[in-house]
Amino acid sequence: PNTAIVDFAYATTHPLRLGNFPVSKHSLVASDLDFYEDPRYESYSPDEINLRAVALFDFVPENDNEVPLTEGKEIWVSYRHGQGWLVAEDPETGENGLVPEEYVAILAAHEPADEPQPFLPHILQ
């Protein structure tokens, strides 16, 4: 298939008025757009976090939909919910709810848990 282009800046008798171009194998065609509709390549909301976090401060809930925090406790943060709030789960109790965003620090996906490790490897044992 070809792509026909009409450039209305030129008079109807001018040779540059009409262009007929073959479709390149590199051109974007409808089949290329199917990639964006494939559910495997779904884009995620910037509010979606799905990472571990650690509580920086104690937090006492004021509402039934909030989760208590104690300093140093690790939680699982799913996503942001409204301004300044995160939806989180306490992995120990299974309790789900809101926690203040400023009360937690998100841990990097590759960051290991802050657990004591032996100074020397097991070779010396």
C-alpha cells in the first residue's frame, strides 16, 4: 500500500502538489498499535507502589480505616490514596488500611531487610 499526500500550499498544476509514497517497513501502522492494547503491557498508575516500607514514627489511628504503626515496623505499601495517605498492609497481622505517607520510608525493591548479618561469612565458622 501507498500513502498519498496532497500539499495544498502548491497550485493544482505544480508537481509537488501530490505525493505518492510507498509505506516503509519502519512506518507505524495499525498492527504496531496492538502492542499498546495488549494487557501484558498495561501501564501502571504513578500512584501504584507495591513495595515494602518501614515506619519512621509511631502512628495511632484516629479512624477505623487506618492502620497503626510503630517505629521500625515493616509494612507493605500498595498505592497512594489521596493526598498524603498510603494504602498499606501489616504483614504480621494482615490488617489493611491507610497510613500517613510522611510516617514511612519506602524501601527500594532490591534493598534487603534491615536484619543483622554476620560480619564474616560462614567460612570462618
